Amino acid sequence: MPDIRYARNGGTSIAYHIVGDGPTDLVYVPDYVSNLVYAWGSPLWRGFYERLARSFRLILFDKRGTGLSDSGREFATLETRMEDLHAVLDAAGSERAVVFGSHEGGAMATLYAATYPERTIALALFQPSARAGHWEGPEEAAAELRELRDRWGTQEWCDELLRTSAPTLAESAEHREWFANWLRVGASPSVAYALNRAFFETDLSDVLPAVRVPTLVIYRADFVEPDALEVAELIPSAQAVRLAGEDYLGIYLSPEIVDELEAFVAGERTPIVPNTVLTTVLFTDIVRSTERASAIGDRAWADLVARHHALVRGHLDRFRGRELDTASDGFFATFDGPVRAIRCARAVTRTVGDLGLQVRAGLHTGECELVGDKVAGLAVNIGARVAAQAGPGEVLVSQTVKDLVAGSGLMFEDRGAVELKGVPGEWRLYVVADAAA
């Protein structure tokens, strides 16, 4: 087994190791849980890893909260785990890699490829879905998640899961025992609950069209075909490949996957400089600024605005936002992820009260065009229009933002569907609830 190393993302350690020395880096994002040590004890996983390592410089890691990695804060959010992947690739000395995500891991892989196209050679997805929620209502969802948490790791429940998801393996008592232990050493019941809940609450429908790197969608089994083909249809120019077999889980049951990856990567070339990127845009604006300026005079107002700007810039630095424009009393900034953008907006709206001001804020996540050091496009216009709908002290977000922050603990109040000036269709907006502060 390769030596275990640790990448650091803030105060959290993420376990990883490198297998092989191929000319092209490939990082594998596992489905739900994993354990770098335990996997090598399985002939199936070992054979799959060694086959990948003959073709690629293979980078394996345990996601935050699973296997040998720390849990840290907000381990279930896509944004946080995407940053962990970034840290692993940096620690491994990988400037660009093929990002290969399996099932639940495909969401994180997709978000990374859309956000960092300049670091992504190609994206490969096994058994992906745009939206995982399959329940009829919240009661059914809560019941299924409770059962998962209460029965996680028990042999009976693991056997049931294996029979429905990988019947080929369920025929063997040895495989059933190994699979149960795989789940047990992969995650605790509370971590498994949080990861599954976040997965089922996430909707990538608005993110998939922002993926601009070569993408290969791999699937097997008839019942997953509609989900996989929907993903391939939403990602521009994605290719879809159907493999033999009806098992839902068990990526290692398809050794031909590596052949498909080899052929796909060999035939694709990624632009060195991407012209679009997935970004969260934040717009802020001082409420009733004209009235306030008239009341206190130009000199006092200029001093107050300067203090406001210093406060906002301090929060942008804290949450790793990038200031793009400042128009009189408002800010336009971008973030790599929506959770940090929301927390930044909340910090601004709370602390400007110390200056006797009120600020409204709006956020949207979407594909933006890169124009020099700036970003432009419809997503920017949507963000500005969302901000215009916000009331004093409110942080208002689009449905896309809400769908990407599952597992963060942030809470929202439904503002309903509205028409945004100059933007086609209706847009459902949400106010970040006070409890989220």
C-alpha cells in the first residue's frame, strides 16, 4: 500500500496518497465513503487502483469526515469538500488533472471542474445524476434518513443495501462482510447521515451547463440511464458511454472504465486559458443612501462611506472574496463558493449597523465570462437583479445558490417566484434566515 500523506485545508487534514507515475494526473473522488488503508485489502479495489495507476499518476484521498481524514467544520458541503480537493492536488504537486467522480462524488468533481477549469484536463463521471432527491415529500425523506442513521453499519442493513445496489456481490458472504466493514470504517452514522442528506438536497441542474472542460459520462444499468443521459445532455459536448452490467454500485466491477478513460483523455485537448468559469457573484448596496447623504452633508457622508468600504473590504478578505467593482455606495465581488459568499454578506449586513447604516445584498451562482480581470454575462446581471429585490438588512439568494449549500446549516425563507428585469423567465428567491448568522 502506498504511504499515507496529509494535505491541509485550514486546520483540517485530508488523507491522500499517490499511486503510479503516469504522464497524466488523475484524481479519483470516491462515492460517499472510503478508507485508504482498508481499500487495499480488497482484491477488487486493489485491482481497480492498480489498473488506473498503469495509465495515470493516480491520486486517491478520503473526503473530509470519512476514512482517515478529519471531519472539520461543515464537512458535508460541496464547497468545503471542493476546497479539500484543491488542497490535495496542491499537496500532490498537480497543476492539472483528470477529475474522476463516482456517483455522489460526481457532484464535488463537477463543481470543481466548473469552478477551476484551468486546473482540470477533463471531467469523468460514473453513475451521475443532476438531482438526487427521489422522495415524494419531506416525511419520506426524513424517514429514510433516520433509518440510515439508526441502522448504519449493521450487517442486516448493509446486506439489504448490497442486494439492491450490487446483487452480483451480494451472492458472496465474504463480499457482504467486507462491504459492511467498508461502510463502518468509512464513516460514522452521523457523518453518513449528513453526507446523504446533503447529497439528496443538492441540485446541480444549473451548474452542469457551466462545465466547459471535456466530459465523459459513464453508466451502467437501465434504471440509471435517464439520470446519466440528463447529465450528459446538460454539460456542453459531453460524451456518454453505457457499460455492461446491472450493478448500481461497485465501480471496480467494470475494468473497461480505464480503457474508456484512456481513449477519452488521449483524444481531448483543453484550452489553456478558459473563457468561462462558475462563480458566485455578490452585490451589496447601502439602503436610502441619497437621503442619508442629504441629511448629514457631503463631507460627513464621504467619511461614512469610506468607513463602510473599509468594513466591507475587511469581510471580503476574511471570506476570500474578490472585489471587482465599487460604484459609489455598493460593492460587486466574486467568490469560488456560495457558502463563503453568504457568510460574507451576512457579516456585512450585521456589522454595518454599527455605522448606523443598512445594506441589502443579493447573490447568484452561475457561469460567467472572463474579460481580463473582470467577469461578465447573464449570471452577473441576475446577481444584480436579485440584490435589487432585497429589503433593508436582507441577504437574498437565487434558487441555484440555495441548492448548492446543502449541509452547511444555512436556513432560508422562501420569497417566492419573481420576474427579474431584463432576465428571461421567473426566478425563485430565498432570504437567508437570521438563524443562519
